[in-house]
Amino acid sequence: MATSTKPYLIRALHQWCTDNDQTPYLVVHVDGRVTVPLEFVKNNEIILNIGYNATKNLQIDNNWVSFSARFGGTSRDIWVPVGNVLSIFSRETGEGMGFELEEPVTEAAPQSSVPEAEAEVKVEDKPPSRSHLRIVK
């Protein structure tokens, strides 16, 4: 089976935004596999600024997007399976790309520094809504 093109496209659009002085944002479907600050989740989605000025130790590999960022003044570790990325777009222009929600891979999630009480919070599972992105010609 061929490797998914999704992580390559995410990396390419992140680089395109950065090269053009634009801010890359991710829209992520939140479920039990995602480690994000749940207080910022709306309708099982969170929008994350993944620009280098907003993140520390940003890694976009073939299975995970991970970084540290400040939310309300508190540094948080973020772990997102690539399959949960619904879109990447430029904040300034809205240009970007949407993706389908993918089934979980069998790989276990990396260990994070989330306190146990916070890790046990479960977000109700709803089907993802349609992307809010539109095609610009």
C-alpha cells in the first residue's frame, strides 16, 4: 500500500504559507486520539495556528503533527494524528486544502505530558461537519 499523500501536502502548504509571509492554520477533528486544550474545542473541531511564531518544536511527520504552544498564557503540548487534520489554510487569504477524516492507524499515540485528570476528559463523538473552505479561482 502506498504512503498517504496527506502529510506531504500538509508540509508543502505549511512551507508555502511560511514562504509567502502568511500564517498556516490547521482545522483538526477532535476525538480520543487528539491531545489539545479541550476548552477551545467547538463542534468537535479546533483551529490551530501552526506558524513558527506560534509554535515551539513543530514536527509534521507522516503520522503526527506535534508542537508546544501557549493557550491562555500556559504552554501546552499538542499531538494530532495526521488522519484527524481536516484542512490547512492561510489565515490571510483562506487559500488551502481540505481533507477527509481518516480511520485511526494501529500505531499507539506517543506519550504526552498531559495530566491524567485532563487526559480522561472525553469529547463526544460526532461525525465531522463539512469543511468551511471554498474553492477560489
